[in-house]
Amino acid sequence: MGPSLTPARTPWWANAVIYQIYPRSFQDSDGDGVGDLPGVTRRLEHVRWLGADAVWLSPFYPSPMADGGYDVSDYTDVDPRYGSLADFDRMLRRAHEVGLRVIVDLVANHTSIEHPWFRDHPDWYVWSDDVPGNNWVAAFGGPAWSFDSRRGRWYLHSFYPEQPDLDWRNPEVVAAMHGVVRFWRNRGVDGFRIDAADRLGKDPELRDDPPATAPPAFPENEQYAKLAHGHSKGNPSVKAALQAMRDAAGDAFLVGEAYVPAADYERYLGPVDVMFAFELLWAEWNVTALRRAIERALEQGGVAWATSNHDVPRAATRLGPNRARTAALLLLTLPGPAFVYQGEEIGMRDGDPADPPLDRAGRDGARHPMQWEPDPLGGFTTGRPWLPLSDPLQTSVAGQRGDPNSMLALYRRLIALRREMKGRLEWLESPEETLSFRRGRHRILLNLSTDPLELPAGNAVVVRTDGQDGATLPPDSGAILA
Ligand code: BGC
Ligand code: MG
């Protein structure tokens, strides 16, 4: 066959801004202190106003909540805390009406230990008879094997012991997950985020992971980081598992989540459209590291950008307020889908963990309720929030809406501008410790140095993160010129 004469259509997600909703913390609608789907529906207006193209919802399925919902006990229903399937349908319909696509989370590697499958289909999981099967360590620390006293055997869990790993080499597992994907596709969802995608391929012989010979690419649990994870994840069989989900998903958007550097994307891309660029999220704040992270991801030709999510400290906490603004400018000027985690658009900082912490891996800080209004309950709930509000009096959507220099105004402006930002990224020469690239007619400039940077003459300044209008750009800030 000769080349096709019709040019390939650009898919909707190619340059999309996708807003991540953590349903438990977004908007409560019934006063029980827990966010819910009717709450999401009510706040879609905000997402639309911000200018995003889609929402990704973290899991809202029935769950004992050992891992904030990433321990699913029924893939085809809604947890009663969050509402019902009818609430989901209403949310989806409303989203589509206002022009937002909807992506849901597919937790394919493991179920909750309370999922009926664990009881009724033990052969869908990974077991070892007498002793733990090998030396693998769970991502949050501790051995990756736990003893099931009912069966007198050890089961594998890449994450918490309440999350037994499915055995993707069993065709019945593949068929079951195919059914899950079809279920949500038939309801009308537009895409899936495949959780822990790298875990779907494991060494078939369950060989030990060798000791680590280098520090991990990203922050990791200390015990977990002592091993190199060549056998516990990333086995080439992962492609077939992902292809099975692609077959079920049709042309839906698939974004893979694997906590791996860009050099590994190759194992996942193809069946999956894009992979999250964790290298950028964790890049040190200097020219070499940022540029390398961007280049490496772009070279792989299938990248989704994010500067934060529900698993990591928030950008304002990691980087401080000025750099967080500049990181937003960078995020929203890169080619490829960009994910914005709820609350980042108002520069929310991490809150204090619950005492004792709710998440054993220390991720409470990034999961505090969304701050809509400058009042003590932040407009999030009328009841007792499941995790206290952090600083709604200082930081809220309503508090920033009228302020042209707010983080919220900056995000909205950047998202609007992104629509005009077509074409590839071309690096430009710029003074030391500054970063500059072109996207079509726009030139992006980041000052990472400790000195003010002279803005090039003859260009109009379209956006600047520092909110000033002088001829120089202060340290830690960025600008878009045209
Ligand atoms: C999710 C985490 C979750 C883990 C296990 C991740 O990558 O983002 O929140 O704990 O997968 O499902
Ligand atoms: Mg509620």
C-alpha cells in the first residue's frame, strides 16, 4: 500500500490541558466531609473557566481506601462515598456538554485485597508456596510478599499488602480487565490513565532483583531504592498487556504512568499514547537538568507533562512560590498534553499530614481539600473534612479571581495562550543560566540565574510570571515573548 493521502488528524489530546481531580478532595456536595461526584459536576464550570480541555479523575470506585482508592474492590461501580453510577453519568454528560473530555484511572496491576476476585479467582494473582517468592521490595517499603493465612501461601504486592498484584500472564485477567475498559468506554469516557503501567510486566521466573548500583532516578522509599528493579517490573511482556488494553479502548486516549526515566518509554509507547515525564517533575532547578529532562522526553515521541500530582509534594512546596509560577509557564508552553493537578492553579502548598498520617507512604500533604472560598472550610464542605483544610484564608479560588497578578490569573492566561502555541520546540541561544526556546511565533524565556536578565529588545512581552513591567526579568521568573 502507498502512503495514505489523507493527512492524519491531530488527536484531541495532542496539546490538551488535562486537569487532575482527586475526587475525595475536590468538592463535597452532601456535607459528609468527603468530596464526591456531584461535587465534581458542580465544579466543572471552574475547570472550563480555567480553559482546560479534559479532566482526569483519580479512582472513585468502591474501595476500602488502604491506598486512597488505588485499592479497588469493584472496577465497575462508584464508591457510595462518592455517589452512584447515575452520578457518574450525570457528571460525564455535563462534562461533555461544556466541552470537557473525561479520563478515568485504570488500576490494572492490582486489586484491593477485598475484591471478590481475590477470594473467587486466586489463580488471577501471583503466589509463592512456602516462602516469599523472592527478594522483591514493595514500592512503599517492606517485602513485596505477604502471607495469606486462609490459603497458607504468599501473595505478591508491588505496593501495600492490601493491594495484591494480578497475574497478567493469565488470559482470564486480561479478559476481565478488557471488560472493565469496555464498561467505561461504553459509558462514554474518553481515555484512561494506566496506573503503575510498568508493573504489568514481571520476570516470568520471578528472579531476585539485583542490588542497586546507582542512586534511583527519582525519590524512592529508602529500602526499595536498595534494589535495581529489572525483574519486578518493566519486563517486555508489558507491551502485550498494554496492547490488550488498547484493543479494548479503541481510539480512546491512553496515558501510562510508570515511575521510570524517559529512556524506558519505548517499552510502553505504541499501545499507550503518552507516558508521564517524571524526569521533568523531579528535575533540579537548573538549566542543564531542565533542558535534559525535556529533551529526553521529547526524543521518545510520546510524553505527557506534569509538575505535580497526588503522590508528590506540591510545586509551591517543592520549588517555592516564584519558581512554581515559572514552572507553570514552562509546563504550559511545552508541546504535548500537560496535566494540572487540582489546586496547583492557585499555588496551594502542602498541608500538614494527619496525625497519625492517613497515607502510610507520607502523601497526605498533597491531598488536602481544594480551597474554593476564603473561609475556614474553604467552600469544600459544610461538614467535617476528611483531611483538614490547609490555608483557605490565604489561598483560594475566590480570593484570587479578581487579582490579575494571582497564580490563578497566570494559569488561565497561560492556558489560553497555549491554544495559539503550535509547532515543535526549538531551542534558542540565551545567556548562561537561562533557558530559551521557540514555539511558532512565541519565544519562551526562563531566568534560572541569580541575576536579573535583560529582556531582548524588539519583542512584545505576552506574559511574565513576575507581574512587573521593567526591562529585566528577575531571577526565578519567566516570560513569553512574541
Ligand atoms: C498512584 C499512587 C498509588 C500507586 C499504586 C500510583 O502510581 O498514582 O497513588 O499509590 O500507583 O496504585
Ligand atoms: Mg460527600
